[in-house]
Amino acid sequence: MAAERGGERRRVDAVIAGLGGGAFLRALGVLQIGSLGVTASGFAASIVLARALGPAGFGAYSLVMSIGTTIGLLRRLGQDYAATTHLAEGYVAGDRRATRDALGFYVFVSVATSLVVLPPAILVAPWLGSRLFGSDELGLPLQLYLAQGFWAVVSGWTVIGLQGSRRVGALVSFENASTSTSALLPAILALAGLGVVGVFYGQVAASLIACAAALVVYGRLSRSDPLLPRIGDLVHAVVRPGRGLWRRVKFGLSIAVDKNLVSSYNLAPLLLLGVFAPETEVGHLRVALSYMAIPAVLLSPISRLLMVDLPQLRVESPRQVRAFFVRVTLLAGLASSVIAAPFAFGAWLVVPWIYGAGYIESTPLVWALLLDAATLGLGVAAGPIFRTYNRTDLPIRASIAILLVGLPATVAAVSAWGAFGAALAYALMMVFSRTVSYAQCMRIIPR
């Protein structure tokens, strides 16, 4: 009996060691708890907004978010991913100049892209709403959404500093507080009857509060950790970003192109549905997406940790990377399937119960989105692998090929089946993307 227990214990220890050891699992556990808080806040907010705004109002809100996110892609040059990777490497090496240059690069690119993209976008926002989507009520909410980008850089550098220095507990606390505030204030204004415009006024107020909190958190962090740059250094980086700027831009841009192309899988079906169908159908699709996003959020901490851990593992134990990648991917794939299936089977009862009877038409869409949610784990480690081995060109090529086929297919599916066609097109593009990415990763990781 004792021998059997000893054997079981050794097998458990072997599994833990294969997943990166106790430190990785402890950090994963902390991030998982934090993700539950973020998920709960976002889920509760989506319920309140869906009920308070109704299908048409919630559809208008979803269109504003999708248009704003699409414009925001022009500001995403991969500076956050590049800065996190380089900050983690510099922090492990004890190189203060490297950490300063990494965060300085993030600040410089974020400020520069905000100044180039946001002012003209804010000016043309009313035209976009009225001409492209046939609604004069989308202009002001879209302008309020875009304005938040001017000060979002402060929260961004705080998150990168906490993540890159492996202060997981502080990272979770900061993100949960920010998410709760950004969920609470818009929900309160929506319940007060201020409609879609009130929701975005609430977002502006919440983002300003998060900015102030980020200044306090990072100020304390930089004073206590000599490896991290001070706030004054980051402000100075707006005009003097430090060494290796263009190398970092090239690295970050390769990440951004891939991320932005993948984001198109989600944005394109929603936007095309907004062009061809009433806002009510957009609201139904948005509810289905929000509901089936819960399993995805539960797995996101794994990818975030791998952004830091894989570069370290490649430096310290390069021969272990391949086996580590396979174990994490297979376990995450199994977990995503197990988690997603109950959500889909219970949708016919849960969706109208929590969102309201007006969203009963969202339930068939969940079955199409199950394809996406159940295969999420297959791609959870792909992004960090591409960045670690500097092969971000591979997913870019795959995404371009998928979109060249997927976008015309999405137009046809939306025209034929409306919201269900949009959901199915999105899910299939994600499945193809993850399958191809897994195969590409297996080719580039040394045996």
C-alpha cells in the first residue's frame, strides 16, 4: 500500500515538474483566481447591459465596441507583447537598462500611435455611424470610446511592469479592481436610463480612475524595485525611447499583424452582420459570444504565464521546450472541451434566464460557437512559442490565407443565415487557425 502511494506521489511530482514545477503552477493558480474575478465582473456587466439596453440597444453598444476595436488595431503595433517579452528577459538577467528600454519602447509607440490615429478617428466617428451602419446614434458613443486611448498607456505600462517582474498577486489585484470599476460604472448609468451614451460616459470615468490608480501602483513598484524604470524615465521615453527602437518595432509589428489578423476573425462577422442585418441580431450574437467567452477566460492565464516562462525555459533548458509545449497544449485542449460542453448544453435554459427572454434567439448561436470554445486550448501556447523563437511570420501567413477564404465565406454565410452564419464563420476560422498554428509550432521547436 505504501509503495503504491509512493508511486502515485512520484507520478504526480513528475506531472508537476513537466508543467514547469510548483512555481509555475502557483503563479497559474493566482492568475486563475484573478481571472475568475475578471470573468465574474465582465459577465455580470454584460447581463446588466443586455437587460437594461434591450436587444437593439445592446446591438448598438456591440457595434460601437467593434468599430472602436477595429480602429484600435491601427494602434496595436505589438508594443505590449514585445515589451513584456523583453522586460521579462531583462529582469531575469538583472539588466536595468534592458527593462527601461523595454518599457520605454512601449510608452513611445503607444503615445505616437495614439496621436496619429485617434484625432482623425474621433472626427470621422459620426460619419462612420451614419453612412456605414445607418445610425446617427453611434457617433458620440464611438468618440467617447476612442478618447480613452489617450491615457490607457499608463495602465498598460503598469500591467507590463507587474507581469514582467512576476508580481502575479499585485497584477491580479490591480486588474480585478480596474475591471470591476469599468464594469460597475457603465452598468449603473445604463440602469439609470442613460442608454448607450451613458454606458460610454461610464467607461470614460472608469478608465480615468484606473489611470490614477496605475500611477500610484507603478510609482510604489518602481521605488521599491531598482530593476524597473521610474515614472520620470517613462515620460522621458516619449521623446527618447532608448536603444534598439527599430529592432523592437520590427519584432512588435510582426506580433501585431498576427494578433490583428486573428482579431478580424471576431470583428468581421459582427461588423458585417451590422451592415446587413438589424441591430437586434447583432445584440443576439453579442450575447452568445459573451456567454461562450467564459470558458475562454478561464484558460487565458496559461498563455499569459507562458509569455514570461517560455523565454526563460528556452534560455535555461532549451531541450525541454518541446515536451513542455505538447503537455500544456494537450492538457489545455482537454480542459477547454470539458469546460465548454456544459455551457453549450445548458444554453437553452441559462441564456434566457440570465439575459432575459428577449435573447432566446441567441441560444442556437451557442452551438456554432462551441467549435471555438472547445478548441481554445489547442492555441493557448502557440503565440508565446512564435515569439520565443522569433517566428511570428508563420501565423501571419496562415491568418492571411484563412482570411482570404474566410471573409468571402462570412459574407455569404451572413447573407444566407444572418447571425447564425456570422457565428459559424467566426468559429470555423478560429478552429482552422489553431490547428495550423499547432502544426507550425511543432515544426519550429527543436527536438
